[in-house]
Amino acid sequence: MNSPRTPEDLLSSLPGELEPIRARLSYGTECRLVVPSAQLLSGDALKIYVTRFAGRFDIEPNRYLVSLWSQKYFGTVIIPFIALAMIGGRALKADIDSAVVVLDSDGEPVAVRLPSAFATESGENAASLLTSTHLAPMIEALAGWSGLSRKVFWANAAHYLEWIMGRLSGQATRPQLPSPMTDAIRYVEEDGKRVRRRKVCCLRDRVPGVESCGSLCPERKMRTRP
């Protein structure tokens, strides 16, 4: 396969089972709210969009809601950027100053603008590059504004990163995540099955109407709650 000339060329390379990733990519004319990721490093900006998100649940913004919002953000950014990098063999420009996300009317991150250029690093280095240039500053901002532990946000990011890397690697062994996410996701034997599990609870179930993450949750009482 010839090397893609632009990130947009990669869209046609997405295998059928990853077709839903297209919905997380925004390109061309965009009528929804477009926000540079760097703008979200500001506590004032986070407050605006997280407050809108809180309205969906008819609550005031709190740290549990911030964790849930961060899951939406990380899933939106990590999955398409890593998938395209692994498929195309080249990392995309996804640093915090280059990335642009799309929010819906409730302030939920729903898509990321497809960058116009590749980074100089290979696809093999995409996870480390995304971690240091995008996830790290975003997590610092989220933790600083919300008062929630950085470990919660790193675990939220690790869930999506480990999942998409494992899905595309084609290897039986679990993917190695960059520090500080190295041991954020574990695999345990439970009832004769190998189960994927977080090390730190995401607290999302504290938001009214939001279910726990099931077997992924490290809290036994939450996994067994009817």
C-alpha cells in the first residue's frame, strides 16, 4: 500500500469494523461548535462547557461529572488519532496546540477535526507523542480545575488508548502504554474468563442516570450492584 499523502487519504483505509471512527472525525465544513483544544486548558473555558454538560443531567458541575466529560473528550481524541496513525504508519499532528475538537450543544466532545498534516514521528511513536504533547497538558488542566486526582484522568485516557491499540495491533499480548498509564489497565481471571479492569475507579456512576463501567470497574460493589 502506498503511503498516504494526507491524513484525509487515511479515511478510505479504515477497515469495516472501524467505520464508526468516521463519526468522530470532522473535516470539511463544520456547523457545530469548534474549539481549539488549547482553549480548554483554561479553567474558565472548562467551566463553560462542563456546565453545559451538567445541564443534561440537571445537576451542578462536580468532579464526578468532570471525570465523565473527560472520558468523552479522551475517547473522541485518542481513538481516531491512534487508529489512523497505526493504519497509516505515521503519527498525525495531535499536540494540544494543533488539535481542534467539536462539541455538541451540551458541551460534549463528539468529534475531532482531521489535522491537515502528519507529524515527523512514525505511527509506532504515536501513543507516546499524543501522551506527552496532548494528554499530559489536558490532564493537568482538568485536575487543577476540578481537584480530582490525576490518576483518575490518566486511567480514563488509558482505557481508550489500550483498547484501540489492542484492537489494531493484531497481537495476543496486551499493548504497552506510555508512562504514567503503564499499569492503569489490568487483566484478571474471573469466573474462568480473562477480564479487562481499570486500576482506579472513574467515578462516573456518581452522576445521576449514568451506569458504572461494569466489569471494567475496580470496585467490586459497583460490579455486582443490581
